[in-house]
Amino acid sequence: MRQALDAQVFRLDRVARLMQDEVLRKTIHIETTGAAIGQINGLSVLQLGNYAFGQPSRITATVRMGRGDVVNIEREVNLSGPIHAKGVLILASLLNARYAIEQPLALSASLVFEQSYGGVEGDSASSTEFYALLSAIGQVPIKQSLAVTGSVDQTGRVQAIGGVNEKIEGFFDLCKARGLTGEQGVLIPETNVKHLMLRRDVVEAVEAGRFQIYAIAHVDEGIEVLTGMPAGTPDKRGKYPKGSINRAVADRLGQMAKKRQALEAKGGAPKPAASSSKTDPPKLA
């Protein structure tokens, strides 16, 4: 049975292998070692006929002083489907709810799937985009040996997504082609563990400690795995402990808020970004 399934995949995975070759040749930039600020590996699924396969994507976030807007670049050019656009709005709401209760959110941020030339749909990257945003704000590097999938709600809970097996196997195949180090792995929603039915080579690599699968229930758990820093829990005054990722984010946002207030006092505060005149993006199949 396994031989028959492997033969079926061999007949259908030509596009998947070509795309992986482009990553291995560094035409498409996907890092599996080191660490970077505001950059993270997301996981998506591509469907070609009856064959679906996982494809890693490089997601980046940039931040600057502003008035609290989170720009979804895919949405601005009508490449973001409505569910993906909804996911970005939810993560923006989560950002405000956690860090802008006592002060205005004085930043503008941009999120994008790099080297993506087609439509993006679904909210399974919303937790991934949130981690990239925290990294960019707090100036804390994210491990590039890890890839992430999972949607997020307004309270920070990581929610189930589809195609979890294909997503894991897609990133595993890339890491295996480059050489497994034991540090590579994926973060998936805890609620997706019951859906796992992975290939035997992936299971064997996990059992041997050469590849990791982390089940995440909340974004605080995920950011700790990705950065190696504690997330930090607020005290009675709402202050996060020093040395935590949440403290780094809160401090940076506080600095931005003070600078914006100083600019406003001098009449030089940044103006609100012009709203997009584009209509709703077309639905993607």
C-alpha cells in the first residue's frame, strides 16, 4: 500500500519538486537556519487537481511611527481573499487589545507574503503574521529553522487550520534536502494534533529528534518557542516583566507613543494613511 501511494505521489509532485528546487537554488528565499527580525516562515497548501502539497512562504513585517494602522499589502493590490483580510484585522485587534489599552497605538505596520505572485486566501497565517509583527516591534529575532501555521482569535488563542499534514511535510522536505539538524520544526495549533497522519519518514525523524513538531495553544507559547525568550505575564499594574518579549514590545510602543505626542505638540505628527479606494477583492477558488 505504501509503495502504491509513493508511486502516486511521484507521478503528481513534479510542480512541488520544481518549486523546492527554486528554493534550494536560492531563487526563492526561504531560510531554515539562523534568526531574523520581522521575518518568519509560514506554511501554505497548494492544490493541483487531486494533489495537494505544502509550500513554505517567507512572511515579513515592518513597523514605523504612525497612527495604529496595520497594512495588509496583499489586500492593497487585491491579492488577499476576504478570509485572509479578516485574519489580518483580527491580529490587528489583538495587538491593540494587548498593548494599547492605556496609550494610543502609535505605529504603522506592513505585512506581506514575499515572492508571492498569486492570490492569498485563508486565515491560517494570522498567528504567523502576528509573531512577525511582535518580532519587528520588539526587535527580537525569530528562529528561521521553524515554520508556523495556525489562525488566531482576538484573545490570542491559536485555532485549528486545514491541510496540517501537507504543511508539515512540505517544510520537512525542504529541511531534509538541506540536511536535518534537529533544530528544525513546525508550530501547529494544539487542536490539530488529532488530525496528524504524517508520512513514515517524517514520523521517524520526529521520533529520532531530528525534526520537531510543537503543539501551540496560545500565541504566548508560540513566541517563546520562536524567540527563546519568555513571553511574560502582566502584573497587577499591567506591567510585563523585564527580559520578556511582551515587555520589549510594550516598551517600544511606549517610546513610539511619546515621540508621536512630542511631534503633535510641535505640529509635526504623521498624518493618517490614505484609505484604499479599492473594492472587495475577488473571491479565490
